[in-house]
Amino acid sequence: MNSNSLQFHESSKVVYDSKTYYFCSQECFNHLVKHFQEVAFTTDAYSGDTIYKADALIGLTERGKPAIVYFENSGNFNNYYAKKRKSNKVSYK
């Protein structure tokens, strides 16, 4: 969550400020507590709205790459990838 990249590791579930977060270490949890406003919120990749990371759906910016993006709901998730697929299509004339 802190680095905004997909990482495979064991994590612990913690409720903080009425939201559920998953942390790989006590250090990461402490980072959230100390820098809550900077790390607990993010921008929805489709709508541009500010959202809690704890409530967000997570997607990849690019298949096979670890960078992640966040979405407020499944509609924004689906619209983001539909737009991305459409913009990646090449037109031959």
C-alpha cells in the first residue's frame, strides 16, 4: 500500500480509523499512523475522486507490471480498462 506496487508477501489484517488495512510489517503500519493523510488516500484512476485505499478496488496500470491503480467501485474499474483497451487498439487503413 505504501509503495503503490503489487508485492507478494504475507500480510496482517489491522483495523485502523474504522477501516481495514493489510500490512506486511509493524514498520508499514507505523508509517500509516504517522503519515495517514498522505498514504491512506489516493485518486480513483478513472473518476479522479479522492478515495480511501482501504475501500478501493485495485488494478494494474499495465499487465505484467507491479504498479497499481485504485478505483472507488467496479463501474470505474470496468470503465478504466474499457477505455484503456479502446485506446490501445490500432486502426489500419
